[in-house]
Amino acid sequence: MSATLRLTGATRLYAIVGDPVAQVRSPEVFTARFAADGIDAVLIPVHVPAAGFDAIAPALLAIGNLDGVLVTIPFKASIVPYATRLGRAAQCIGAANALRREADGTWTADMFDGVGFVRGAQRKGEHVHGRRVALFGAGGAGSAIAYALADAGARSIAIVDVDASKAQRLAATLSRAFPDCSIAAAAPMPDGIDMIVNASPVGMRPDDGLPAAIGPLDAGTLVGDVVIAARPTALIRHAMQCGCRFVDGRDMHGGQVDALMQFFAAAAPARRVAGATSS
Amino acid sequence: MSATLRLTGATRLYAIVGDPVAQVRSPEVFTARFAADGIDAVLIPVHVPAAGFDAIAPALLAIGNLDGVLVTIPFKASIVPYATRLGRAAQCIGAANALRREADGTWTADMFDGVGFVRGAQRKGEHVHGRRVALFGAGGAGSAIAYALADAGARSIAIVDVDASKAQRLAATLSRAFPDCSIAAAAPMPDGIDMIVNASPVGMRPDDGLPAAIGPLDAGTLVGDVVIAARPTALIRHAMQCGCRFVDGRDMHGGQVDALMQFFAAAAPARRVAGATSS
């Protein structure tokens, strides 16, 4: 993607912070979205060496013309102490992937990895409400997606992880936040499932198989996979063979861009005032 | 100016640091130059609130994909302690306006405000070598220009400042560095002058007059003015009336861009290796 943009002294900054950062797509995607929306802003890649994070993060947030930050691996948990306040998902999970500067200069952080997945499903006309989900992976992506699924009204979430205690801790945390959703650690493959989500790294390598022996699926099962790969993962191929609808890593990414643009824009009028004053 | 640029995760960063920063032209100018030279880099404005400089500056220099920094008001002296090494001009004057990352990650700083002026003159076919100069203003710009004029072989420099002790200190410092150039504080208007440079703020306001009662000028006198104004300053108008050649703030800015691109490029091959490794 290529965008014609005018970069001036008055251009506002957004940054994506990671280690490494050269592989991220957000600078292209968001800079084009800002241009399309008539916002004089760019999103720049900022490579923060992991050892320097605690020195660099607060200094970045003190830059006067920085209006927002995206956070990628390995900083989604480390960024939390530097936010002035946390949204509900970030507070529950203890990790965030986006921050915006408010009118008073403070920083609000929240986690959109899970919202992106739910929005990606909605953009394909699929619903999450009332679903009985088997979720593979209780790490960063799994935590965010489990939160978003519960928040979107999933009936139950069975969390499967090779580290059973990790799955149990996540289930306990989420159960407190969503008492109406039945959330528990589980062994594969739970019964009575009508949605499967892979949030584990299985599928990132071309020769990876399924995240578990999930067997044949009813065509009404919605299948999701966070992995962004050149070709469909084994799980997505299995879904297609079973006639299931699916949400893949690209759908999730697209859904997240929409959610993040809304998050950033929620502070926009105040930011414009601040920008005009400092000019 | 508008440039079509592709901003990706692998794009390298240059920053201009100032307070305020919205008025600077470097983001447009250098981003277009990088694009024209096939360099995947942008120059972003970074507003560093003055009170936060000492916390933010070292953190900025620790960003892994930042290859260069321009420094504007009020940080040209404050940046010096954060450089690993100083070029000759920065070392002599105690101020710098540019830093580049070397292959080993260290930072080299130097001062190009004066070089820009001398290059601006050269781009108009004018020479500085052998000139007997009256220089108005012994502040940041004046110091940088005095250094560059001496370095370019001026025969003498008479430094005029409303603060006579400031002019004397600058003359003493430069005399040690350039024993072959006759450098002294002076009162306006010194005799035997064939070059006049205004590096004082006089001329920034539309109703400003000349920096001193300089009288009629011989047409062979080269006149310079660092002020960048919408219309020619009183000094430049006076030069034109006397049939003198002149170098104005825009000429100086153009000369400096060339010098800075060379300064940044001097570390380029090593930076490319480092960039490939960190991807």
C-alpha cells in the first residue's frame, strides 16, 4: 500500500512500539487510514530494544505531539504501568496494545486484540453471542480473545493450553469478570462446542497441524485462527473441508484496525485543540 | 511540498527535536530528499517540552531505528552532553544541531548552522576565503557562522553584539581555534569590511531596520542575513540598493540541507547493515 502524505512540522505522531518492529504492518495501514480520514498524522515504527523499555516508554509518552501508541510483542504487559488509566479489557487481562493521549495529556490504555477478533467475525456476518467456545491458547492473544468473547456474550468458553495451570488462572480471572459466562480450563476436545478459536502459535510454521485432535466439525461451527500465514492454516483448511465459516488472522487484523481508529478518534476534538495551542 | 512515500515497519527514522516544533520545515524537506535519494526513511517532528528534555533526549537516542536527529531551539546547547563525540564546530562552539548514529550505535554530533551559510554563499558563486567580515550577533547562530567563516578562510571577523562581553568571549574562543584569522569584538561599524553578516534577531519583525548604522556599501561587499522572512529584510534591501550580492536565510537553509544530507550519508553503509540485522 502506498499513500500520498504530507509530513510537516505540524503533523501529529502515532507510534507502534515493538522489538523487533520491522515486520509490522500498522505504519502502512494506519497512515493510509489517517490520510483517508483527513487527519494530519502518521504512524511510525519505533524499535525499542527490550532492555531499554522502561527508560524509553515514559519518555515517548512525554513527547508533546504524540497522540497514540500501538504496542506489540514483547511489551503488551510491560506498558500497563505507564498508562494513567486502563480500559476494562486491559484491566482484567493485565495487558494493553493501544494507548491514546487525552485532552489533559494523560494516557488511556486498552487491549484490542480480542475486540479485533470479534469485529472480524461480525464483519463476516458471524455472531459470537450464545456460542459455546473451545479456545486453544491461554497466552496474550488467548487472554484477549477470551475476554472479548465473554464480553460479546459467549455462553461458555473452554480454555485449552499445554500449560493447564495457565488455562486455569485465565479461567478464574475471567469467571470473576463475567459470572454469566461458563469459563473453565479444559482438555481437548470438549463436547458440545459450536465455536473453535486457535490463539496458540500452532499454525505459524507451514508444516504445523491442528492445535488438537478436534475431529470432524458440524458445519454450524464457527472456526477462528489468529495466525496470519501466507496460506490458510491447517485449522482453517479443516474448517473449509467441514463446510464451516471461519475468521482468520487477516479478518481479525481488519476488525482491530476499525476498533483502534474509533479508540483514537474518541479523544480527537480535544487533541485538535491541544495541537492548535502548541503550534 | 508533497511527497509520495511508503511508511512501513522497516522505514528508518530521523527526527527534528524542538519546543515548539510545529513551525519547522525539515520534515517536508528531508523526507522529500530521502525519497529522491531512494532512502527508506522519514524525518518526523518531535515536540519535546523543554522541561522534559533531559529525560526524553537520551531515550530518543536509544530507539533502535532512529538514524539521525536535527536539533532546533532551545536545545542546541543542551544536546551536547548526550552525544558520544562532537565534530570540530560543535566542540568549539559548545552547541550542535545534528546527530547521526554510527555503525556501533554511538552518536556523532556537529553544528551545521554556519556551514549552511558558507555553502549557501558558494551555491550562489560567492567566496568567503580572504574576506574581512563584520558579524552582527554573537549568540547561537552568530557563533556557528563565525566558526564556519573562520574555517572557510575568512581573513578577519569583527564581532558586534549588544552584549560586548558575549562578543569578546566568542572572539577569544575562536581565536584559539583559528590563530590565522584575526577575530575580535568590535563596535559598529568597523572599517575595511568587505562582508557583512547579520546573525542577530534584527529583521525578524517586519518593521525592523538595519542591525546597525552601516552606511553605504561598496558593491563588492557580500551581505548575509540569517533571518528567514516573508519579504527581504532591511539589510537585504540595503544590499540590493547598493548593488551588493547577498546570501539570505533561505540560501543558508538550502546550503545546510546539502551539508546535513552528506553528514547523515557518511554513516549510511554501516546503518544499512545494522538495519538488515535488526529486521
